[in-house]
Amino acid sequence: MKVEPITVGAFQVNTYLLTDEATGHAAVVDTGETDELPRRLLARDPVPDVKMILLTHAHLDHAGALPALQAAFDVPTYMPRKEQPLFDTLPVQAQMFGVPMPPLQCGRIDHRADDGDTVQLGETTLRFLSTPGHTPGQGCWHDDHDIVVGDTLFKGSIGRTDFPMSDPQLMVDSLRRLLALPGHLRVWSGHGPVTTLDDELRTNPFLGFLRRERGIAGPPGFRWAPGT
Ligand SMILES: [Zn+2]
């Protein structure tokens, strides 16, 4: 699978174009908050053969442009099931940030993903890992080489857990489960550069608790939630 980050919008969010190389079938992960992503995709020659839209979570910068993206690519759309309450607040989020969005037009969700669910992109199987904490339903999409993590994990940091629907305690457990995946996985975050699970496990200051739990050498890091 080819992974291409496409950084868009005022929040410089990383959206992703995932392409199954055997078939050319593509998935778009996340949307930005404006029509920049669909405009850039439609301007390509050839236009990517988009078969599905996958959301990591329903913050404005990740899901706000779903109506515009679906207007360009009318394809099945998958969202983490537990993200529905936050998804329903998208018009309010848009209002808060002054982003124009017609009221109550959040876009269409066709499938709700639960932990362990898989979707087939050409010959590539993508698996959904539920990693709540930053938001109620935040999740990651991955194959055996690459994982798109949204705002769960960044190079040298983690997603904020001080938002109204965040839960630091859930984040602790989600990071434990995420970092239990094979360390060679390339980590494609919602903001910032690519990294790997191994690099973060060894150096990320928010993962000191995991290093202690597993006896891995590295910096002690921050205590940012009970148990860390
Ligand atoms: Zn977010």
C-alpha cells in the first residue's frame, strides 16, 4: 500500500491518500475543513480511483469537509462508531472556528467501525484499531506496514486530552494497545512528520510509562495522567 500525506487547511492537518498498488484502488483518510482536499484530488491526472472515505475522528480539521469530499467522491464512508456524539457537533465546531458550514450538514456516514473491524481496499486489508482518549471514538486504520493514527500519537507527542469530550485515562490504555502493535509500523499522524512505533516507544516523552512497564531504556518522560 502506498501512503501519501496531503496537508491541507488552516490547521495543517495531514489527510492521507492510501493506494492499493495491485489494483490502484484508493482510500482517503480524513478531510480537512475546507474543499481544498477534493479540489486538489480532482485536479490530478488521472484522478485517484477513490473507493472509500475513512475518518479517524470527528474534529473539524479531520472531518469538517466531509460534505465537500463526498460531493467529489460519492463513496462509502466509515467512521468510528463511538465518534457519533462528536460528529454531531461539527456545525458547532465550525461556528467556533468561523468556518462556513451549512447548519446540520455533516455529511453521510455509511458504516460505523468497531475495534477489530476490517475493510478491503483492493488486495489490501485495512484493520480498525479503536484508540479513544483524544476523542470518544478516535481510531486508527492500518495494514501490516503502515498505520494512520489521527491525533492519537505524534512524533514526540500525543493528542490533547483536555478537550470537552477527551478522556486522559482512556488515552493511557489506547496508547498501551497501539504500542503493542509491531514496532516496525510506520506511524502517519494527523499533524507533523511520519515516525515509527519503535521510535516513539524509545523516545516519546509521553510514553515513559510504557517504557517502565516493559523495561525499555529511555527518558523517564512526563507524568501526564494517573498511571503514567
Ligand atoms: Zn483532533
